[in-house]
Amino acid sequence: MPKSKVRKKPETASPRAVSTAAAKAVAPSPTWYPIAMTVLFVLGLAYLVTYYLASDHIAFMRSLGAWNFAVGFGILVAGLVMAVRWR
């Protein structure tokens, strides 16, 4: 049976390629990051619950009308974006 050909080893990476790989390495998130993320989740949820329960008694919520959903879900989405980027 014939012997298989030996492939050449790839050349060593250039210093430029090594430095870009080191730059792409992502550091872990700071300590305050999960705290801020949790605060955004709770704040968004609290805003929506407050809108459902007391929107008739709060003037700015009454004037916003259905845009309160955009505010509440916007805060929740900001927390979700932070959760996706958390390392």
C-alpha cells in the first residue's frame, strides 16, 4: 500500500497577525455590569406593572398613552442587550 503524502506545516503566524488576535480577545465584564443589567430588567418590569396598575393616577403616564409599552419594553430590551454582551 502506498504511503500518504506528508503535508507541509503552515508557516508561523506573523507578528501582525498575533497582535490582531490579541486585540480581538474579549476581557470579562466589570463587576458592576450584571448589577446594571439586573437593575434595567427590574426597572422595565416595574414600569410596566406601574402602568397597568396606576396609569390613571400618574399624569405623564396618562399623557403617553400606549407609548408606555415602548418605554417599558425599551428598558427591558436594553437589559437584554447587556445580557447578550455579558462575559
